[in-house]
Amino acid sequence: MNKTDVLIIGAGPTGLFCAHQLGIIGLSCEIVDNLDKAGGQCIELYPDKPIYDIPAVPECTGEELTNNLLQQIKPFNVKFHLNERVEHLKKTESRWHVKTSGGVEFDVAAIVIAGGVGSFEPRKFPVKECEKFEGNSLFYSIKDKSIFKDKTISIFGGGDSALDWAIELSNTSKVNLIHRRDGFSGADSSVQKVKELNDQGKLNLYTKFQLDSVMGDKNIELVKIKHDEGEIKEFKSDYVLGFFGLIMQLGPILDWGLNIDKKTVQVNTENFETNVQGIFAIGDICSYPGKLKLILSGFHEGALAARGCFKYAKPDEKLRFEFTTTSKAAQERLGIKK
Amino acid sequence: MAKITYHTHDNKTYTIDVQKGLTVMEGAVQNDIPGIDADCGGGMACATCQVYVKEEWLDKLPAKEDGEEDMLDMAFEPKNNSRLSCQLIVSDELDGLEVSIPSKQG
Ligand SMILES: Cc1cc2nc3c(=O)[nH]c(=O)nc-3n(C[C@H](O)[C@H](O)[C@H](O)COP(=O)(O)OP(=O)(O)OC[C@H]3O[C@@H](n4cnc5c(N)ncnc54)[C@H](O)[C@@H]3O)c2cc1C
Ligand code: FES
């Protein structure tokens, strides 16, 4: 059981900055994120794209912003729990008991939801029967590539993941690569390589095809694909892999008794607390009249939510307003030596 | 204003006057037309604002910008007449446009 003052759900820019604000006022926190790295949308959707509207930062990329935020919270030694999705919240007297998908547990005084548009999860095939095979012969990511040796694999997608795996697995498996159009979004060099392998007969490339159906008893045995013009092809396949990027799913957040409106959580603008006492929501996930889905708004919301958490974490103390420029306490917390 | 008609998956039809300058995505979201999630808020980064454009309109729409087709690879059941509604900016030329919203966005 991890015991800390505040649990932050989501390591996007808003969650990261809120950790800073908690640290400054002397509260401890830990952060959980479903992704394998911090940064939320900035790192997952646009690491290389420039952002021009972070106050006092004329230009930085999504990745630079994330790295700077991580640098800024370094003094507080915040513990991250990545690859974990927060599933359950339970109130126990005056504190909260929280549990993640991987069974990590927390005992906290308050919770800040900085969950963006939800946790990032792999996008799935639209074909219904796929669910049945998910995890045994149909995957959206690869954990153990040795299971594919000498098997027939059908890979769907046109981005880097699909291309890279098609190239790599073609060494040891029979690979079919299926994509909905002739163009690819993956790197040109990989596209070139895939075409070469196709010409050499080391891989079968099918473009303008999409998955039509999968068949099999316990495991997938047969795959049918359909051309834009209606032609159906079918072939034997032991495994199916789909690489369609990530989608954001609100998921468990819907079950926590919060007031939800159009995939966002309603908050008051005084301290960004939700309708449930001790649970705050900030960033893209919160809504209130005038909400702007901008990073700068998320920073403001995080600063206020952090202060809102104080009375739950230290019910017997009063929070004094201070500037980091002049506050001895804040500077000590930042580890500044004079 | 331009009239945009949205057909939802459950066979309902909404015809809305959408202000010029807004996107077809915003026209739907602001008028509570279900089925367009627009998770990334118009950043061309999520493909959850996919619509199917009525065939006769396909050639009349502004061409896809770089990246829209790549993003459509990720969409739920993309078709040849798929577009990202956040990339369609409403103008006089779009008056009368009809789009269908897929059963799901992901
Ligand atoms: C292409 C693009 C360009 C943009 N450009 C700008 C710009 O120029 N300026 C600007 O201000 N904004 C911009 N934005 C918007 C900005 O990225 C978002 O407003 C910002 O990322 C919101 O931050 P957040 O911390 O609230 O949420 P997010 O960044 O969405 O992070 C939320 C995190 O929470 C995690 N999470 C959710 N639920 C759970 C759970 N149950 N358990 C564990 N983890 C969970 C998710 O995995 C995710 O990592 C842009 C967005 C896009 C897509
Ligand atoms: S709203 Fe995300 S791509 Fe259109």
C-alpha cells in the first residue's frame, strides 16, 4: 500500500504541473498513468510539433514541454506508476483507497483527476468476432515475439508499428501485411523495405484491403479481407495483429459517481473539486462555464486544485499564501541552497 | 451560415445552420448531435470525428491536407468517402453538405 497525501491520475502536462504545486505547498503526491511514459497528449500525439502558447515560452515541442515539466518537479521526487490504469476508488472514513489495473494500491487524502480525454488504449478492429480471440491469437501490441516463429501472421495497419513489425517478423514468420490504401503513414525507408520484401516474395502486401472477418475455433485459423471494390480474399493465419494507434477511453472514471457531461467532469471554479468531496478534476477532463482546453488553463486549474487538497491532507493546519521568490519554506522544498 | 445535414447511425437526420468559420465537427458538437467524439478537439490527432461524405459532395470539398489521410488510417471503419469533420471548415461553398456519422468512432 502506497501512502501519500494526494494521488494524481494522469501524467499529462496538467497532472505534472499540479504535482509541482502540491510540492510547493508541502504536500506529497504520486502519479499514475496508463501510458508507459509521462506527458499525456503532448508526448503521445504530438511530441515533435511546436506549441506557441505556453506563457513565457515562445516555442517548444510537446516533448520539450514534458521534459521541462519533469525537470521542474524533480526536487519533489514524485513517484510515478506507469502502465497502470486507475480502476477503483473507495472512501474509507476520511481517506481514499485506490486500486489500479495492475493491483497497485494507494491510501490517500485526496485525488486529482488529470485524465485528459481518458486513458490511452489501443484502437481495435471494428469486426465483432475479434474480441473472442483478443489476447490469444489477436493482439494490438507485442509482448513476446517468439510465439510467432514459423507461424503465419496477418498484420493490419500502415503506420510505423505495422511496418516495423512486418519487416522484423518476416525473418522468422510468414507475414501478410494488409492496409486500407496504397499510401502509408510510416517512414519512407520502411515502406521501401516492405515493397522490396514483397517483390522478393518474403512478405505478402495487400493494399486497399481491410479486415472482413476472422474465423477459428479457439484460435484464429482463417482471415478474410475485403478490397475497396468488394473482392474478398481469404487465407490461413495463426495470428492477427492490428496497429491502429491509440484512442482515449474514459473507462473507469465513469463509475466513480462524478457528474459527467459529454465525457467531461463538472467542477466548481473555486478549487476544481467535483461533486464528490476530496476528488478534484483539472485539465481537459474538467468542465465549467468558459472552459478552454488549453495547457495554460490546466496549469491554473492545477494550482487551485492543489490548494483545495490541503484541507484534506492537513486538516489541522492553515495554508498560508506565499510566493516562491520569497518563501523560505517553498525554497527549502525546492531544495534551493543559499 | 450554411446548412449542414448530419445523418446519424440510428437514421436520424439533423439539418443545422452552422456559422461560417466553424468546422463541421464543431457544428455537430455544439448542437448535441451524437456520434462525433472529437477527442483531440480538432487537432487532427484522434480520428474520432470521422464522417462519411455524401458521394456528390466528395469533389466539392477542399482537398485533404497533409496528415488527414494518415489519420484516417486509424479511424473506425474508414471508407473512400471518409473525412475528418474537424478539417472541414464551413463556408458558403459547403451550404447543403450532407454527411453520415459512423456507428462508433473507436
Ligand atoms: C495535435 C494537438 C495539438 C495541440 N496543441 C496545443 C497547443 O498548441 N496549445 C495548448 O495549450 N494545447 C494544445 N493541445 C491540447 C493539449 O495537448 C491538452 O489540452 C493537454 O494535453 C491536456 O492535458 P491534460 O494533462 O489535461 O490531459 P492529457 O494530456 O490528455 O493527459 C491525460 C493522461 O491521463 C491518463 N489517464 C486517463 N485516465 C486514466 C486512468 N484511469 N488511469 C491512469 N491514467 C489515466 C492518460 O493516459 C493520459 O496520459 C493540443 C492537442 C493536440 C491533440
Ligand atoms: S477532432 Fe480529432 S481528428 Fe478531428
